[in-house]
Amino acid sequence: MKDSKLVIAGIGGQGVIFVTKVLAQAGLLRGQPVMASENHGMSQRGGSVMSYVKLGGSEAPLIQRGTADALIALDKGEGIRNLAYVRRGGQVCANSSDGFDDRLAACLAELSIQVHTVDADGLARAAGMLASTNLVVLGFAAACGALDLTVEQLGEAIEALGPARSVPVNLKALEAGAGR
Amino acid sequence: MSVQLLLGNDAIALGLTQAGCQVVTAYPGTPSSEILAGVIRYKKKLGLDLYAEWSASEKVAFEVALAASLSGLRAATAMKQVGLNVAADPMFSAAYMGVVGGFVIVPCDDPGPMSSQTEQDSRLLALTAKVPVFDPATPAEALGMAGAALELSERHRLPVMLRPTTRVCHAVQSVAVDNQKVVRRPAAGFKKDPQRWAATPVFRLKLHHELNAKLAAIEAEFNESPLNFSVDCEGGRHYPLGVIAGGVAYQTVRQALTDLGVSVPLLKIGTPFPLPRRRVAEFIAQCGRVLVVEEPDACIELQISDRTRVSGRLDGMVPSAGELTPEILSACLSRCLSACGLSVPPSEDLPLDGLVQSLKIAPRRPRLCPGCSHRSAMYTMKHLFGPNAIYPGDIGCYSLGTNLRAIDTFVDMGAAITLATGFYQAARFTGDHRPIVALIGDSTFLHSGITPLLNAVHTGARFVLLILDNHTTAMTGAQPTPANDFNAEGDLAARIPILDIVRACGVRFTRMADPYEHESFESLLKEAHAFSQAPEGGLAVIIADRPCILYDRSPVEANPIPVAVTAECDGCRYCLEAFECPALVLRPDRSRVDIDARICIDCGQCIDACYKGFIVPKDAALALSGARP
């Protein structure tokens, strides 16, 4: 179990805050100190949204650029916008049906930053859960090894968070992202 | 005792309720809105006997809670920082008067600002009003400080401020929660004391001397308080550089020091006013130079009388605007370390930063939701009056009408009506007789639009006032207003129709209309404008009446109108610029516009957004020969 600094980025309405809650809950369940920071207010009106999640580590709410272990991007553009947060050797998991951005490839390689993409919108649509793109990306991120958390641990967090009626759909989305 | 994930605002709510607050009032405003909601949740969860109220304004909220305190009950009031400006009038007076039951004011500051008109510092208002301040750096601290603030307030009999910022309010932290028994203060009701509660100026002077004495006693306590403590600082040792920090900035600077791999003594100030000056002076005496880090303004720094060895906002070492990010503080620390002749670890290059900037990714601004009634009203208004009109606006979701160039000003709550009045009066000298259409929301109107309306009618100002009534306080999370028939806890409440209030203000042209009905809405706007220009006419009010679709989609669901963009769409983007529904999306190759089915709610409002007729009801599109939508 390691300390991790995670950045979640997306567009208002995509569920960045729920992903933040799931990660925080997962950290809590395994006894790690948790400090996460959300952006409210304009979130639902389609603006850029970003949150920081720290599992283990200090009580500082903000993450300095170049120090995040992983970036989870529910939207490719927002992922690119927040790329500088990722540290050398860090990982990016982004929702995209057409790769990431070739103009960044050389720089990312030099920094040993791995980028994994998943067509989360496609997977969500196929599973009949258009609103669950966020959890598809989260499941994918766990399965890639980008998070120091397993799909099972995230599943337990989803169950603990509820509400009960949403748990089955949320778990299904998580598993779909993890390729199960 | 259990470890729980607590949102900062929930930690504050829990702290206030556990410490026995029985009256908690608030007006919604980011980043404070979850505090009252949290109090209501804990009331239900812990089975508490308390009263929670969404008041009509922050001044009202403050005064209602104050009376509870004067009755001997513990009370609190919460708001955003600019809301404190509205509550400032009673705050200044209450500081002199004193309180009975503990009374805590919780204004939530917004460094940045992320969603406010200013990034002002509530601690400075407290300093001017002579109200002690607790400044939490984390949700866990906020939980403890809520109780400490109430206790201090009650013991010294004066209002006390608990001042969190966004990164406390909207942070989620794992916090050890003591499931303690709720403290209750025996309260016998209001005891008359006219020299205090109805003090005239001669008694106010006496009260002022009393207040000053209270502050001196509190400062002495703060000098000994464990809320002000030093880190990495050995007594008797001398250091080239020290840092004094408070609030979130303390956490940020501490992390920055760790990341730099540097150890520097830190003095954390949890009680920035009255500043524990002795404690601070002792720390400064151990340091060659001191850097003061706090936000959003200088409050600790201003109270240090000898600043010859002190750096901060006043000498430009710390920026005087904008949030203090880790990058900014790291750079400040490096400069200070250098200036003190200490070695600075080389700063790491961030090649990704420059590269991403060069890609110039378009900023994604917030927009009104698909189906928003405000969009329909403003689109029709612009269609009629065009760019040659003045549109004084106000604060709420409809502020996003700036995207449609349908809002020309916002200043503070209620200013739409007063600015419209002022523009009207100014026109007699400037000769600028463009139509004036003021826009204000229902909650904002009830908060601070009534007095301006009285003033406008009385002084004969002529303009059109569009009250955008979506039946709620939408931007902050659908809190009820006095025009709703339910209250903060979801119980029945007396409903006061805005139409009645407008008529009672003496307005002689008042109509209600559905902004979804574009043609009739536009005719009505025309009629209203004509009335405002007619010799026997005057101020005209139209209430655009339709519920917020985020919270009540039933009218649209009862009458869905799926739409399609025809094959003839030429990608001219007029609909995107003038209507700007997020469900209208330009294809990546910019050839045409499509409907994003994931977010379209089938309101059909965009049909009028294409003057070429390329947005049509879906049935019509399918009926067009050979055309595929």
C-alpha cells in the first residue's frame, strides 16, 4: 500500500466528484489518511472540473505540478490541459476513442509517462449506461495498474458509498472499464 | 470514535451541532452552501432539537441567529465572503453589543476567485469590526474550531468568526469523529438590558471600551493557545529564515518545504485576529528574516508592527492577487532562501507545461444547461433588442448570459435594478437613450431587489425589468426562497408570490409569461418596452416563469420535442453563438452542427435558434425527402 497523488479531470456533469468520492472511500477503507479537493459551483454547467485526491501523505489539499502519480481524464481535452501535473514515470488514463495527442508523444516518452486510453463512452453506451463513463474510466485505470488500488477495492468503495439502488449499475460500469 | 470522510463544510456543520447550536441560519453561496444542508442532515441523523433556516439574505440570517443568541441559545450563521458584506451592518453593531449564547459567524472565503465577485478576506472585515477569528487549515481543524469558537464567544460574550476558505470547505478529509453527547446551554429567553441591547451613542462608547478590553483578554489567551504552534523550531536557536502561516496556506507551504527538501521553522497561526503578538514576536526574534504566508490577503502580516525583517504581500514577495498555489509558494520560498544566503535546490523543469500551453487548448467555460429557461428568455430578448440596448444583470445562473452577450454588468446582489435606474438617470445628461432591460433572478430579487424596485418606481425610472423566475436558487443547489411553499427542511412554508410583491411596489405594468413561448414572450417584451417609453407609462416588469430544468423537468417531459439538424446545415455557427445550448455541437471538421443526444432533453427550444430553418422537430426531418438528420 503506497501513498498516491491523483488528479481527476473532466467536464462539469461527467461525474468527476463521484470518482473523487470513490477513491477517497477506497483509501478510507484500507485505513489510509485521505485528503481530496473538489471544485463545486459551476461544475454542473459544463465548465472544466478538476479534483485532487491524496491517499496517505500530508494534509495539504493541493498537488504541485509534476508530482502526481496518475491523471484520470474523463475527457481527453481536460486530460491534456492538466497533463503537467503528472510526475516523471507517472501514468495517464484517458477517455478517448482516437488515441491521445501525437504532438505530446516525444515529451511523454522522455518523461517515461505512460498514457492508456479507453473508449469509455463507447463501452458505457454498449452496456446501456451512458451516464457512467466516469466509472468505466476508473475501472480501466485500476486494471491498467495506474492506481495503487484494485478493481475489487474500488468495488467495495462503491458499495460503501451507495445509494443502494445505484450500486449495481456503478459496479457494472467499473467492471466494464476493467475489461470484465 | 470513528474515522469518517468529511467534507469541510460538513465538518463545520457537525462541529456546530455537536457544540449545541440550536439556531443556524444561512443564505446560499459557494463555497458555503453545504454548511446549512449539513446541519439539517445532522439534525435528522442525531435527532437534534434545532432550527435551521435558509434566510432571505445574509443580513436577515445574521440577525435571526443573533436574536437566538440574545435569548441565551447557541447560534451560528453561514455565508460566502461577499455575503458577509451584506451581513456586515449587523456584525459591526453586534460586536459592540455583545452576545449571550455563543454566536459564530462562518463566512467562507474564495481565493482565486473561483466563483465570486472578489477575493476579499473576511478576516480583515473581522479585524475592522473587532471580531475574533479562527482560521482552519483542514476539515479536521474546522471541526474542532467550530466548538472552540462557540466556547470563546460565550465566555467573552462577543460574536466570533470561523473563517474557512474553499480548500477547507470543499476538501474531503478522513477525520476522527468523536460521537460525543451534544452540549446544551440552559436558555431562559431574552433579558432586557437597554444600555446594551438598545444602546444609544453615549452607551456605544462604553461598549466600545468594553469590546477593546475583551479583545485584549482574548489576545492574551491566544498567546497561550495550542492553535498557534511552531514546527521545526527549537527554543533558543537562531534561524536565517522562518515562515509564519495560517489557513490552507500553512498546509501548502509546509508541503512545498517538504518537496524542496528544506527545513525551515514554521509558526502556524490558527487565530489570526487578534493576533497573538507576543507569540509572533518571540518567533520573529529567532529568525533573521520571516516570510508571512496567508490568503486571500494580508491580515496576520498587517498586525505585525515591526516589519523590518518581514516579507509577504506588502513587499511583493507573495503575490497580492490569486490563489497561493504550490508552484507560487515554492517559488517564493526559493527566492527567500536565496535572499538569506541559503542553498536552494534547483527547480525542476516542467517541459509538459510549456508544451501543453503551446497547444492552446480552448478554455471550456461553464454554460447554461440544455433546456434552461433563462437561455430562452435572453435569446428572445436579444432577438428583439439586439446589441443596442443596455442589459444590467445580476448574480445567479443567468449570469452565464454573458456568453450570449445578454448581460452587460454585474456588481453585487440586486444591482441589476439599481444600475438600470442609474443608467436611466444618466441618460438625461449623456443623451444615451438606448433601451434598458434589467435581468434579475427570483432568489436575487427577493434577497435585495425589492428595495431597488421601490426606489425605481418612486423616482420615476423607466426601463424594462425581466425577473427570471425559475422557482429556486439554482446555481448553489436549488435552495428554497420565500416564493417557494417549502422551507429548508422540506416542510410547508408560506409562499409569497413575486407578482404580488412587484404590484405592491407600485409597478403599473406587470405580466407573467412562459419564456419557452418565444413569439408571445417577444410581443410582451415589445409591449413592456413601449409602456416604458410612453408619456403616461413607466417602469415595466415581466416575470419569465418556468421552473429550472435541473430540478424540475416535468413540464418538458410532459411535452418532449425531439429535434434534428437537417442535412442542409452549413456550419455557419449562428446557433452556437446566439443560442449556445451545450447539446448543439459543431462537428470536429466544422462542417455542420449535430445534436448531442446524451445531453439533449428534447425541449425543442433550439428550433428557433436557426434562422435558416435547419433545426426542425425530428418527425419533420424524417419527412423531408431523402434528407437524413
